[in-house]
Amino acid sequence: MQTYRPIAGRRIRFALVGCGRIWKNHVEALKKHAANAEIVAVCDVDEKVLEAAEGATGVQGYLRYEELLAKSDADVVVLSTPSGLHAPQTVRAV
């Protein structure tokens, strides 16, 4: 059984997946908590939307969710994708 330790001594790292309408709410909420939270990666399947998200956050963007999971060092994955995708995406993140 794996033991998990609380995150201490650094900010919690967030990856945001799906950079559409609701995404902006997550970005603003995380900015309010910048002392304890940081966005480290963004992901969207639309290249133009992804470029805008990269520009707005200044972080690495990924067109493929699997690549974000493999390459980012996020502690938390925030899913702003269509709700029908949440279950399989959550399972992949775990």
C-alpha cells in the first residue's frame, strides 16, 4: 500500500484540462490562491485555444491529455472538459 504525505513547504501544482468557457473561472480562483497554488500545465484538443491558454498562464500546454499526465509534475488535475469525459479522464489521472 502506498503512503501519501501532505504537501508542505511548496505550492500545490495544478494542471487544467479543457480551456473553454469554465476554464477561466478556475484560472481566476487559482490566481487568488497564488501563495499556495500554481498552474503548471494546461491541455486542450483545439490548438488555437491551447495557444491562448499558454499565453494567459505562461505554462506548458499539451494537445493530448495522456502527454500532460506523463510529462507534467501536477499534484492536481482539474477537468474542465465535457462532463461525459470526466469518469475516464479521472481514472487515467489516478
